[in-house]
Amino acid sequence: MDERDYELFDALKKRPDKDPDVYFSNQLRRELQKSHIKKTKRLPVATILTVPVTLAVLLFVFMIGAGQSFELKNAAQLTINQEKNFTHLVVIFLLLALSLFILFVYYKGLTRGKLVYMTFALSFLAWIGNLVYAEKQNIDEPIVQPSYSESYDIKQDHIDEIQQDNYLMKTIEGGIK
Amino acid sequence: MKNPYDYLFNGVCFVFIDLRFLGIADTDILPDFIGYLFFAFGIHMLPSFHNIKRWSKNFAIILAVLSFFVELDQWLGYKMLGEIGVQFIQFLFIVFMYVVFQLLLHIHKNKPLEAKTFKTYQKFIAFMLCGFVIQSFSINIDASMRENVHFIGSVLQLLAYFYFLFYFQACYKYYKEINENKVHSLK
């Protein structure tokens, strides 16, 4: 063989695109697939969710059965008064649940399928839902809520000053009369 | 031959870097639609004949047109859509990046960068989607908390951007090495 042929042969051997690290990639994929299967077996989400719920329901039934009465009138009053706080809590809970779901799906390393589609669909629905809710709230409460624009405070102060001036004028006029 | 990852990186930079965040200017100085055009060209140069390549290229062009109108709306000061248009484009961008990552995963299958592509995909899409969800919920959160919540969403998206930056560096080196080796072998 010519010396040039050896050189060419060596160069070809070094080419990473001709000789990819197939073994490494296959090993990694196999590990991922194995861990995927193991995790689904080890961590059944359905039981984690259903066990506390069933426990809570059983506890409730036992308490009712034991004859303890629940006086919920005051509590209801409180919840009506604190409806806003409650909605805020629901919003934060939904936000956390959705972001945890997204993190969970991608942590599991899914690239396609129902769950990945669901993450996109749910986040889009959450966006639409928030927009609709904000719109509806604005219709329900036509009073201007403090928006986060800086101009609001300045305007409000200005209006307060005008009102105070008017009041002073009236009282002075009243005094003169 | 130019590096397709260069174009993809330019695209991400143009879409992400937004001087309104920093409060320097009222309008976006690096317009997003140029970023999407960079994306389209970069995808065009990627070495693949898969159908995803065609779809993602068309998707990039559609996004370029859409974001051009949204930017025009802001530049002219009509603000017909307000933030809604921007957020919608942001959501479409996340879907688009998902498609781009599918293409990259396909290209890097059985190659040294497969693991890195996969990990970047996991973190990038998860952080971007979480950031989007947090920002969309921030409208209905108490006014005192609103700005902070919005900021958390932005920070998550910035993290995703940095992950893409590191991935881009690895891709860039890999592509450069391949090209150098090709040149050597041809000599």
C-alpha cells in the first residue's frame, strides 16, 4: 500500500461523522427506556392521588356517623367574605398544579404522545381561561381597580386634591352665607 | 460552507432579546420576524430530508409573517391586541421550538450530541412552558403580587435561553470539527 493510502485510511478512521459513537448512544437510549419503565412501575400516580382522597372521604363519613354536627353557617359567611382570597388560592393552586405537571412530563423525557400534547393544550387553555376570567371580572366590577401602571397613583392623587379643593370651597361658601 | 447552528442561534437571540425588559426602549429594537427568518434559513441548511424539516421551515415563515403584523401593531401605536398578540406569538414560538427540537433529535440520532440535544430539549420546553403558564396566570393574581409573578416567569424563560446557549456552543464546536476533518480528508 502506498503511504498516501495509509494517511487516507487514518483520516477516514478519525472522521466523527463516519464513525459515530453508536455504542454510547444506544446505551444511553436503553438506560432511558429502562428507567422510564422502572419509574412507571415504582411510582403509580393513580394510587398516590387516590389514597389520600379516599382516606379523607372515609374520615368525613366516620365523623358524620359519630354524630358530630357541622355548623357551617359561619364558615359559609367567612368564605363569602373571603371569596376573593379563595379565588386567589384557586388560581395559585391551578398554576402550581399545571407547572408541576409540565415539569413532570418533561422530566420523564417524553418526546411525543398524549402527555406532551396535553401540556401544550392545557397551557393554551390556561392562557385563554385567564384572559376570559379577567375580561369577565372587569365587566362585573366596573370600578377601576388599581392597575399596575404608575400613572394611576398620580391621577388618583390629583383627583383627591381637586375633590378636597371643591369641598373646601363649598365649606367656605357655606360659612360666608 | 456556513454553520446552520449560527443561524438558529441568531434566530433565538432576535426572538429573546427584547429591550423592553430592560426598560431602554419602548419598542423591540431586535425585531422578532427577522429572528424567524433566520430560523427558516438555518433549518433550510440543516442536513436532513425528513418531513419535519419542511414543516418547521413553513412554520417559521408563518411565524415571521404573524410576528411582523404584531410588531407593526406596536410600532404604529395602535395596540389593538395589546399584550394578547405578543403572548399568542410566544405560545406559537414554544410550539415551534418543540418542532425544531424534534428535527434536531432526528438529526442527532445515534451521534455524539444525542444526549445533549435530549437534555436541552427537556429543560428548554419545560421552562418555556412553565414561564408561559406563570405569565398567563399573573393577570388574575393579586395586584401586589402580579409584577413579581410575571418576573418569575421571565426568569424561567431566561434560564431556557441560557440552556439553549450552552447547547448551541456544543453544536457549533461539533459542526466545526466535522468540517475540519472533512477538509483534512479531502487533502
